[in-house]
Amino acid sequence: MPANIMGNSVMMVSYEWVLENIEKNPDTITSQMILFRGEKIFRVCIKNQNKNQPIVLLLVVNLNTIGLKVKEVRYGKQDSETRQKMREKEVWNKVKNGKSLQFFTADLTEMVVGKCTFVFSIWVEGSVSSCSYQLSDRLVKHQLWNASLKSQYWADIEIVCQDKTFAAHKAILAARSQVLAEEFASQQPERDGPHQIHIDDVDPAIVEEFLYFLYTGESKTPFLAKEQLLKLAERYQLTTLVNLCRSALRKIDAQQIMSCIASLNPEATALHSECSKSSPCVLITWPDKETEVFYDPNASTFQCCWEFGINSTALSPNVVIEYQYSKLFSPYLTGKMLYTNSIEKPWIHLICMDHGSLGFEVTEVLYSTDFRKWIKMKPKKEDKVELFLFMAQTVDSFYERQNISFCIKLRNTIENYHYEIMDTLWITELWQAAVERHFTDVDVFIGNDKVMEAHKVVLATRSPVMNTLLSKTSGTEKPNVTFDSSIDPTVLEHFLRFIYTGCLGISATNEQLLKLSKMYQVETLSKVGELAVRQSPADVDHVTDFLVANF
């Protein structure tokens, strides 16, 4: 049986720095501050030195104010097949989280002269550990938040702030905040309208941002450095938001600046010495206009590592790489086995089958044997089947045990179904409230058997069919939703979990899952499932023709 390799998806953003008409002078070339999500975050520069080795730098300033930090940076020239990992220089920080200043450097092999384009791949992650990069149905957040904005689907709480009132749902607020859950559990039934919570010490706009994070697990605006938002997060013990705001409020201080300068030595010292002997160093800004880091929400990067011993098994596809609960990739080597524990300059192959069935396409694959230098693999595609083959020959022979890491760049093709950095607790807390029957108001049956309880607001916002069913019940009667007795309880659990979280826990090819999504009109899940089952099985003649032609 093939061995399975698991990986993780990461957020990569890219920036192209186009330089033109650069003269051969020992100058410092720098960009203007580069925008990311509307904020001035990045700056790149080159110390184009004569006597000392030229270096390229990438500065990251106040990325923590929008809840993010840089994990890793890779760079290369546009016409190059390789990307090199940049070194992160240590900058003094009082705490682990909340880096307000980061910078990365790399040595260049020659001075930059004339025209040149540098490409930076920047790996971004949440500034706190409780934020993660997740694939989910983006509609779940939009639909739940709209239910609050429009006071729909049995809104039973009012948040009053100064002259503004926000409608909300007890089930959602209680699932996200233990303080609110305890308040609701101890409250007396209201006779004259919904229960009210008064918040008078912050602006209404801050209350709206707070509620948006409760409902969606994401910030309404990128900028999180707000004292009033932190005050609310601490009051209602919203842990992730507390940590995000505290991280965002950390500023660059003098000690960080001195630490940055010290880390740059001896480069900075050498540059100062050279400049003092001649005319003052010239700072060239290029381009002389505002630019932006490119971010495509439909793009993601999947990374995994293949560890193996050098033997005959490495020369056959006996390993599979799982992605979204499907076995989509298979790596293996071809080459001459010199001894029992070495292969002479092998070719690395990565096969990708039926990737379109999951609603994404592979756009690029890079590999690395040392986690520092990444090399593009050449793609070959068979148009008649959903099959990609990526190939690259190594310059070194392999001995004994070996690691090969793959960086697989993907692009999602299903609307509203893509990755984003979010509060990991949001994914679990509302669903856990249903499992533990906290403030539930719907019984869920398979045939005559009750299997769990749920919340009307979630079921109704996510499924027009369930909304119609639940709207027919009287105010005093506890409604129920009954599914056909033929439905597998495990599949139903995954279906309801997708309704709550927008995340899939099983393969989208499951027939009962598709049946449920279509019957109850869960839009994104229907699209994912239809695409998965619509893909016809690969024709063996076409597959084998392709493989024979490429080996």
C-alpha cells in the first residue's frame, strides 16, 4: 500500500520589483513604501556596493497592525528558474508575538546594472497562533453577518451603543464568548422584546467591528490597532481578538531600530566606510511611484516534504500526497542506481491527477532539497485527461536518506470557496455549541431517531429549504428537521458541520453529501460536489499514452 504524505497550505503573496537604467555606482537603490491591503507595509532595497558583496533587503513594517507577520521570504530574478530563501535578521522584541519590524537579506552574486526584475514570494501568516489559514465557504460568514445586519432569522438580542442598536443572535454570541453565555444563562425571560446589552463606553463603529469578528472570525477592517476594540475583546474574553489587538498595538521603538542597525553590520559599516572616502552615497528611489504587493484570494500554496531512503522503492510511484482528503499527487524518481544507497543525478517527478475535481488548478511546482534553494519544475499536461506531470533533474546525486520538499501553487476555481486567515476558534466554537446543545432550538432526526440538536439561525441562513421549513413552525413549538432514514449519520454530521463552518471534513466525491447539498440548496457545497462527480474517470488509454511518451 502506498505511503501517505500530509502537507499544509500557506498564504503566499508576491511582489515584482522592476528596475531600469541602473548605473554602475555604489549606490543604495530602494523602492517607495509598498502597499499591502491598503497599508504601507513593505520596502525593498539593494546595497549596490563595489568592494563588498551586494545585498538585497526586504523590510516589513507594522504588518502586525493588520494581524499578520512574515514567516519566510524567497526571491529570484524574473528570468530565473530558482528562488532563494532570504535570511531573517534578528530584531529585538519584548514578546514573541506582535513583530512590528522584520527584515530579510540575501547576498547577490553581482552588482545590479541596467534593467532587472526581482520577484519576491512572501509567506504570510497570522500574527498570533490562534489564527490559521483555512479553506472554507466564504458565504457562511456573509450569510450569518447579514442575518445580524438585517435583524433576520430570529434575532433575539439587541446591543445598544449610544444612539445605535445592533440586532444579534444569542446562540452565536454565547458560542463565541463565555461571558455572554453566562449572562444569557442567568437572565430572566424578557416580556417586552428581546434582551438588551448596553455598551456605552466605546464608539458604535467599534461595537460593529467587535460583532463582525464574533460572527465571522475575521476583522471587518484590516487595521486592528484600536484600544477600544481591545477593551471590548478583553471584557467579553474573546481570546484571539485580544491577542490580535495587543499585537497590533505594539509600536516600533528605539531598541528595535538599534537592533536592526546592529544586525546589518558589517554591511552597514562597510558601506559607510566606502562612502566616506569619496562622494556621499546616493539614495536612488525606483520606481518613483506607489506600488502594491499582489494578493489573489483565489491563489494558495500547498507545501509538503517527501522523506525516503535511497533504494529501488524510490524509483516507483509508491507514495501519495493527500490534499483535501483526496490522494492527488504522487512523487517518485528516475535515474541510474549506482550502488544500493545512491542515485546519480536523478529526475524528480510529481504526478497530479484529477485536481480539477476539487475545484482548483495547479499553476506551478517548485522543489527543494535543502529548504533554502527552490527550483521550478517543468510542467507537461495531457489535455484529454486531468493529468499534470512536473519534472526536474537535480545537479547532485542522492545518497542514503533524502528529503525533497514541494511547493505546489494552486488556484481555486469555485466562487466563494477559497483560503483565508481567520480565527481558528471560530471554526470550532459554533459547531461545538450545537454538539453540546448550548442554546439550541432545533431537533435533528434521521428517520425516527434524534441524532443531535442545532440552531435555527445557522440552518435557516445557510439553507433556503430549511428556512422555509423552520419558518412554518409556531413560536412555542420546538421545530425539527428530519432527514431520510437512508442517510449515513457520519455523512449527515459532515454536512451539518459544513453548514456551520464552511469547511469540508470528507471527500467532496461522497454521493450522499452531494445529494444533501442539492436537496437543501447549500450553494457552495453543491458546486464543489457537482464538480467532483462530474469529472469522468480517466481514460486508461490516454493516461498510459501520456506516461509512455514522457518516460
